[in-house]
Amino acid sequence: MEVPAVNLKAIVLVHWLLTTWGCMGPIGLPISYVWGNFTVLAVGVWAIAQRDSIDAIIMFLIGLLLTILTDIIHFSIFYHPSTSVFDVQRFSVGMAIFNLLLKPLSCLFVYQMYRERGGEYIVNLGFFSMSRDRSAYQSIDQQDGPCPYPDLERKPAPHPN
């Protein structure tokens, strides 16, 4: 199944809107929630401005992945629903949770854009490395076939007895 093309501007706009709505009410989330999400959105704007930059799009992807983790931590530690919940609080919490639920799908689309910009999946942790190195592979579209006797010119001709 192929991932449909989604505009990066639409992803940043939707997450900006949901983050803004999530920060509207006094829901008890700390300022680190606001700073983290808006900083990642600023990196998303950088990825929009630099259309060919692999660094910008991978930093936006990593930022989205990190904010998924930090948003879960923020909700689990700081959000405590009270018995007297106002409509603004309910709306704000709903938008913040919807923003969190939408981020994995956005990560999928941003990863697809990363691949379209020429990025490759490379992990190097020192003792463990994994990459997509294609230098050892030979193209099947190659017109010249391999020579059946590659060392024919170097071998001396057999002497007749």
C-alpha cells in the first residue's frame, strides 16, 4: 500500500491549530508542553522553507517523535481532571489529546517526505550499525553481461605436447 502524498504545510498548519487550541484553557499542562510543541512546529516551518534540505525534514520527524513521548509524559503527570470541568477546559484537553493521536500519522507522512528528499535510513551507534548500502549490489538492467571467462587473457595458453 502506497502512502498518499500530503503537503507539509498542511501537517504543520493542523498541528499548529491543535496545539494552539490545546493551550487555550487552563488545563494544567506546564509551559514545557507549549515550548516543546511550538519549537517542533518552528522546525517544521524550516522544513517548508528549505524544500531540498534533508536535515530540516529529519529534525522535524525526530521532533514529532520526541513530542509524542513528552506529550504522554505531560498528560500522565500534570493533567488531573477535576469535578468542575468547564467547557473551555474540556475542549482544550480534547484538542491536545487529538493532537497527540494525530502525530503518529503525521510522522508516517513526514518520513515519506524524508525518503522523497533523498534521505536514507542510517543508524550508527558505534558497536551496532545498520544502513542501506547499495554499493555491493549489481543492477539487473545492466546491458553488458559478465564475461564467462574473466581471466582468459591473463592465463597462458596451454602448450601442445
